[in-house]
Amino acid sequence: MVFVIDAQVAGVSGDMLLCSLVNIGANKSKIIDGIRSAELLCKDVKVKKIDFVEVKKNSLQATELLLEIDDDVHERKGIEIKEIITKSAEQLKISESAKTFAVKSIETLIRAESKIHGEPEDSVHFHEAASFDTVVDLLGTAIALDDLGCFDDDIVVTPVAIGGGTVTFSHGTSSNPAYAILEIFRESGIITVGGNVKDELTTPTGASMLVNLVKECSEFYPPMKIQSIGYGAGQKDFEGFSNVLKIVRGVASTKLQLDTVKILETNVDDVSGEVLGNMIEKIMAHGAKDVTISSAITKKGRPTNLVSVICDSDTMNSIMDLLVTETGTLGVRVRTSERYIVPRAVKTLSVNIQGQSFDVRYKIRGLNNGSHFKIESDDIKEISGVLSISFKETEELLNQEIRKKL
């Protein structure tokens, strides 16, 4: 299944995600019962009313959380909230994936606050997130996702609207997005966009859940046959658009997997082949997926080498540094690209050749019943040296042995 979280217009908050899951079909009685059990672990909290109701946001019908709580505590330690969520999750009949999601989401929130204020994680105090609302959002969403079986889905999020202007909270007034939002999304691979209003559209709780839930961020929906749609309403009302988070669930229309990569490019016209060869080895060692160097002609008829690197966002900065230091280039072009890849897995098999045993790694495709495989070239090279036979002959012998065992 494919599960798309469409947050590009109204952003995301904890209650919006929870309500969208109820709207798409999660069992609200199970969610409410789970939250009631958590209430018992928090002595100074009384949930007077909790329900999910239908509302209209700019003529769009959606589900909204109706929550009334007596909670006079305005500040709690992050570890207190974590303890409530952890104990509650352990008592509930939910999967390990659901428990892990709930705990990791609150840990992300604590870690962001710790980083911002320079405090140990066990000393972090919550103000805006101190309310029992945070427990409701995190625990309720974990229960809802588990009830729908979403943890096994390919979960994709669109670029997330975060709003603009300023936001005022316990630490004063800050430009929006606030510090916690920036810290949570930092290096997550999730793209953020401003949005249509000078107001907070995405909350720290919503951001924390996203970074622990989604596998891909894409500007476009993946190919899918739509089965169900959910609409979760936020508490605010805006002119010009509905404050609603949209989620879409369906079946992938292709067996290929959607992937997002960074493409780095630079032109170098005064670098030797030895330098370029050394650079390729270093860049691949730093996690690049591929490196291509092609000859071209630039302005004034100058011959040049176009260096193109495919990598992930988490390795992009270190690879850019290498491009600059190794080639002396004065600039690197960066763009984000989507690609569809054949599912594959790396496996290891023990084979016997010429009376010697070797462990061989090979990639096998997830299509066509896994009949196509490719041996890791480094393993072929190593075994070729041990046996003192050619690379080609070694590859043929290994292919024969692996086919016998598939």
C-alpha cells in the first residue's frame, strides 16, 4: 500500500494527523479508550470530553478533535511526557512498530528542545507541549496508524507548509518557523515551504511525527490507485484555504520503488585524469550512489569535464566539500530528482571454487521472481586474486555456483 500525507497547503499538527486517520477509517473508540488509559497514569489530568466530530473548513468537510481537559500544570519535563507515553504504549495491545513510533516521536521533540536550549535531555522542560494534548496526539496517532495497518505502507509526504510571519510562545517572539520546527526538520530529507499565511501551520508535535513516520518526501504523488481519502481539520480557520490535512491511501500502480536523490554537478577544465580517478574513489567511499564524468565543450570552445554525482541528502554536504577540495572547482550545482528503482536486496552466499570456500555478496532484483542477480565486483576482484585467475573467469565460475543455489 501507498500512504500519502499531503501537507503542502495547511501544514500538519498532531491533532490534524490523528483526525485525518479517524476520517479515513481508524477505529475512534479504540483511540479514545487508549487515551483514557493514559489519563489514569497522569494524576493531575482529567479528560472531561474527548470525541471526533465532523466540521466544515471553508466548505470542506473534515474530522476535528473535540477535547476538553482539566490540566493546571503549565510546565512538565519532557521525560515526564515520555514516561506517560511509554507506559501507556506498553499497556495497550498495539504492535511494536506503533510503540516505537510513539516513543521516538516524543524523543525527537525532547532532543530538539535540548539542542536549542543547550540542556541535557533529562532536564528539558516543555511549555507549549506540556499539556496532556501532546500525549493525546502521539498516542492516539500510534493507535490509529496501527489500527489501519499503515506501518507496513510506503509512506510519502509532500513538501510541508510551515507558514510565515512571527510566532509568540513561552520564550518570546520568534520568526516563524520557530526554533524547534527547524531543528526537527534539519537533515530529515523533508522539504519545507512557506505556505499562504503569516501564521504557524506546522507544530513541533506534527513535525516530530512526520520525521519518524515518512520514508520519502516528494513534490508529486507516486503512481497509485486511490482507495481512500481522509481529511483532518486543524483548530484554526484561515481565509482562502481550508485548514485541513489530506491523507490518501491506495495501491501502487508500479512495482518500482520511488526514490529521491540529490544530483551534484560541476565543470572542471584544468584537472588531470589521475586527479579525477582519485576523486571518484573518494566520493564513492563517502556514500555516493554513482559518479559520471563526461567530456563537453563550454564557452569560447573550451573543452571541459562534466562531473555528475548521485547521492543522498545526508551525504550531499561532505561530497560537495570533496568536489571542491579535490578539483578546485568554484561552484557546484545541486538539484533534487525523483527516480524509480527496481527493488533489490544484497545477499551473501557461501560458494566453493577450486576447493576453497568464499562468502560472496550479490544483489538480487525484487522483480521477475528474483531471477536476475549481480555479484559485487569487489568480491570478484578479491577472489580472482586469491585463485590467480582472470576477473572474467572468476565471475563466470561464481555465477554458475550461485545459480545452482537460487
